[in-house]
Amino acid sequence: MSIILFLVILFVLVLVHEFGHFITAKWAKIRVDEFAIGFPPKVFSWKRGETQYSLNLLPFGGFVKIFGENPAETEEEKKAENGDLSRSFGAQPKWIQAGVLLAGILFNALLAWALFSTSYMIGLPTSSQSVFAEGLRDTKLVILDVSNGSPASIAGIEAGDQIVSVSSQLENIKGLKPEFFRSFVQDHKGDAIDIGYVRNGETRNVLITPASVPGAGYAVGVVIDEIGVIKLSPFEAIWQGLKTTGSLSYLTISSLADLLSGMFNGKSEISSLTGPVGIVGMVGEASKFGFAYLLSFTALISVNLAVLNLLPFPALDGGRFLFVIIESIKGSPIKPVVANTFNLIGFAILIILMLVVTYHDIARLFG
């Protein structure tokens, strides 16, 4: 189920991103030869007007083939004498080229805004520690994560379970707060404690004996938080959705900058990144907290996709936008062989990076 949800989310994110390029190119009267979801081999396709629409077998991506976006293709069209070069990407003013390249990023940001806004209208589960927690109601103590092989994992506790009672033979927790829960576990050390929790509307009880954790006292192996719901009116939700998108975009840019600088000075590692395999697991966990939370998680991925594509790196939208800026400054096009070589190298590096990250994702699964 997690894999299906991931593929659906990926399909939507790619479709929206590529549609941004597509609709902007169409608006600018640039010829669009193909709009494709996924990478070949091709499953099926159809042609409407001058554009071929394709659905391909490999779902990890998609593309829009715009006439003249690749300088080498423009030269081929010149030789074939079957293309109206005035409708090629390279023949457009630089501001239109920039608009087409950045439209995918903008559409991912707009999608995030729409999804966050919808989540707030439905009722978004939010941590009491979040900066967006104003107006939080119906708070509950919820399991966010369970460590593999921990006492809680062995007892069958799962992420998404809501703790409703904690007791021992001598006492009960008087307030279901994260700090009270942690103190109760520490105080009872190796004694069995009774944890009552709700899963899918059913109340269950389980006896768990906290285990000793070197340097951290005793624990049952769970990450917990106080989670409530923020439900807003449509107007408030739209405004809050915009603020959330802006705040998370800034945080994502800051985190990415810290990660990249850390890689250069040895303070961060590629193993800290999460790839497709890791995201599949995260999607599964997010779905346990409800549809609104899954929408907000999709919005978060959309924000990350927008920020990553903004990087001035060859093969990414930001890299191609950088080429447009360079051409504007130098007053002439970059040689096709130079642009194509940089894009090919950039694409190869991205593929290698994805493979390395995926390897670490799989290692964490079986670690």
C-alpha cells in the first residue's frame, strides 16, 4: 500500500511540475513536441495537435520535450527544414525562456500551497511544539515512531497509536503529556508498566518493561508527541497555507545550504539524505495519521522538489536557468556542445547520487 501511495504522489508531483513547463511553453506559442510521464520504455501514447502525450513504464520522473530547448535539436531542425524556428525555445526572449524553465518550480510551490490549505480546511494533525500550533485543539499523546527491536516494537506498538493510559501496580500518570510519560518510564526502570492505547478506534492494553539505554536511562523505544488538530475556515486556511509554504520553503533552503556546506567541511554525510525507498516508508507512516496529514506530507515533498530544482546545477531547472543568465550577460548562446556536455555530466552525477542514497535507504531498512 505504501508503494502505491508513493507512486500516486510521485505521479501527481511530476505531472504538476511538467505541466508548469508545458502550459507556459504553450502560452508563449513555443512548439511542444511531447509531454511524458515517466521514462521509457513507452507504455502507450496519443497525439493531439502537434504534441504527443506519453505514459512510460519507469515512474520516477517525467519530461516535456520543447522544440529548440536543446540547441543541438534546433540545428537538426534547420537541416531538415521542417521546423518553424520562430517557435523554438532558443528563439524566444530570455525572459520567456526563464519563465518556461522556472514554471515547474512555481507550480510545485502552488501545489504545496493548495495542499496545505486543503489540509487546514479538513483538519490538520499538528504537534503542540510546532510554530503553526496556534488554535490547536483535541490534543492527544501519539506514537510517532517505534525503534526496531525495542520493548515497544516487540509488544506490537506501532506509529500512529494513541496512548490513553499509563499505569503500574502503584500509580497512574495524572496528565498524558510527553514529559510525564518519559518521567514515568524512567521512574519505573525495569518494572513492567501497563500502556493503554487506541488503534483504529479499538482500545488495547499491553505490558511493557522499559529497557536500559546506555547514557539515556530507561526507555520503551518510542518517539511520542502531543498532537492536536488545526481546522480553519477556507479564508484562514488559504492564508495559513501560504504562510506554511513560505516558512517551509525557507527552512528547506536553509537546511539544504547547511547540508551542502557540511559536505564540504566534513560535518554532514550523504547517508543523512533520504531517497525513494526511504520516502516510501515515510509515506506509509504519514498515511497512518489521516488523509489531511498525508496531503500535508505531499505538500512538503512538493516544496522540497521545488527547492531542489532551483539549485544552479546542470540538468536541473536551476542549472538551465543559470545558462540563460550567462547567455544574457555574454550576449550570445552557449555553444551546444558545452551546454550538452555540462547537462550530461550533471545528469550522471544526479543518477549516481540517487543510487548512493537508495543504497543507504536499503541499508537502514535491514540495519
